[in-house]
Amino acid sequence: MEAPPRPTSPLRLSRAFWRDERFIQIAIQILFLALVIWVGSVALRNMLTSLRQQGLALGFDFLNSGAGFDISDALIAYSSSDTFARALQVGLLNTVVVSLLGIVLATLLGIVVGVARLSSNWLVNRMAWVFVEIMRNVPLLVLLVFIYTAFFLKLPRARQAVNIGPVYLSNRGVAVPWGEPTDTWSLYMSVLVGALIAGALVGFAMHRWQEQSGRPRPLVWFSLLTIAVIAMVGWVALPQPPLILSYPEIAGFNFQGGRVLSPEFMALLIGLVLYTAGFIGEVVRAGIQAVPKGQVEAARALGLTPSRTLRLVVFPQALRLIIPPITNQYLNLTKNSTLAVAIGYPDLFAVSGTIINQTGRAVEMIAVVMAVYLILSLLTSLIMNWYNRRVRLVER
């Protein structure tokens, strides 16, 4: 009797490498990467061919040429005879300054708005709600143009400037008291560097002592106190104060003394702060409401006041939920600063646009701007992720 044929084993078929799921996944990724490289190479080849036909070649040698244009809001020494590289430095510094100030002020205002949204006072709660709804639903570009044209450009001239204490408001900007460096300023900067190093060493030593003893200590406050003491002693010990406060005064058609913050800078800063604070306020409100109510009830049972409950119990726990989304708002604020070109503030993007108009090097300048904003965003994310790891809840 003839034996029936043996069925083919499925295990033997599955041994073929092209049927392995791991091989298929890797192959798909390799094919997709090859497609991306091919598309990129085609685009690069077309770009180089187009530049060659126009008599241009990629390179950054033009940055050493004379700029030939002025920049109104230069925080460092700059003239039209300086190079394009110097002009880019001015634009970069303007971007960094307005971004840092915007992040700090938007955070403070956002926290106030977020707490006000949870207030039991009806008027405070409704005012915070209206602010959030307006800021979240008005385009930032429209807000910037409105603040610039409807407020700062409508202020009186310098001779009729609005005086608020030592501050003057006019269509030339906001004149504020400012410190003027003296001959001991460079020496005092060395003292400040030493104070920062000493503060870091004190914080590290306190951290080691805390790990060994098991007793918690306010490490940040000890470090800040060390820096403040050294800075104050250095200020008093120098034969001449490193800074002399200069007050603005009306002189003819302009101001003399102090520092005049341009309308473009103030409009950009105020617009970024108000717009971002609306989003941060909602993040803070959601983070506070995410804290279990039992925590608040336990704090009240211990006799803590509402303000101390918020500061010592609720807000530290809410930080673990607030920091990730608030990081996105910091990144958005930095990137939204490019809208300064609409009101004439010379940030990095605006300066690069002027350089493109004069040199025609659009590819190089756009690459520089993209790289700078990428670095700023990565640095912001790195700092916020580090802080997020410090405050996150570690479960056992």
C-alpha cells in the first residue's frame, strides 16, 4: 500500500528570510531611506545647476564683505562699514534677547493668568478667561501690527512725551534709566564670573552633603545667596561703582541719557508675551486641576492657608504636568519672533533678508537661519528636559 504524501511543514516555509517580519521591516526602512537620499540628491543637483547657470557658487566668503546698511536696534557696536557676519551677530543677539525676555515675562504672566482662571472671585476669573480667549484666537501677526500701529506710533512726540516717574513714553520708544559702565566694569565682570563659580561649587558641596546625611537642604537658595553676597562685596570693595545709573531727559527732539527702547522692540516683546501667556495660562490651569483634590484637602487639614497650599503642595506637583507642554510654548515663542520683520525690528530673520537682497545668496542665508533656530530650539529643549527630569515623580 502506497503511503500518502507528507504535507509541507509551515515551519520549513517560515525559515525563508524574505518571509521574516524583521527582514521586511528593515528592508522597508532601507528602501525609504534610499528614496529620501535619491530625492535629496536630485534636488541638490537641480539647485547647483540653477546656481551655476546664474554664475553663482555655494560658499560663505561673502560674509567677510562690507554690509553697507545700518541697523537701528544694535545691542553691540555696529556700523554700515562692518561685515555681513557682524550684521548677523547683531540680528542673532536681538533674537536671543527678545526670546529670553519673552520667555521669562510670558511665564510669569501665564502663571498669574492660570491661577486667576481658578479664582473664586467672579470678576478675576472672567477677566482671565477673556484674556485667554482673545490671545488664543487672535493671530500673532495681527496682534503685533495692532500694538505697533495703534499704540506706540500714536504716542506723542519726544517733546510731549508721557512721563511716568523716570520713564518717558513717546513715538520714539520707551526711555528708561540705564546703567553706564565705568572703568571698573571689566574688573567687576571677573568678580561676577568668580561668584558664579563659587555658587556652583557651594551647590555641588551641599548636594554631596545632602546625599551623605539624608537631610534635604535648599540647594538653589544656598547657591544664589553665595552669588549675591560675593557680587555685593565686590561692588562695595571696588574703588568706583562699576555702573552709574543714567536717567533719560528730554533734549530737543530726542532723549539724552538712559536708554531708549525702540517702538519695534517693545511692540514685539509685548506681543510675544501677551500671546504666549494666553497659552501658558491654560497649561498652568490644566496642570493645577490635574492635582488630586485629596492633596488640597490634606493641606487644609494641616492648617495651611490657600496661598501656602498652592505654593507648597499643589504647584510643585503640577509642575510635572506643566513642563512638557510649556516647553512647546517656549519653542513657539522663539520661532514666532521671526514675525518681527512685519514691524521692522531687525532680528536674525530680518537681517538675513536684507543680506539676501544685497548679495543674492538666498541658499546660504536661509541655511544659516535654519541652523540657528534649530540650535536655539535644541538648547531650549535640552534645558527644559533636564529640569523635567529633576522634578518628575519617581515611582518605586
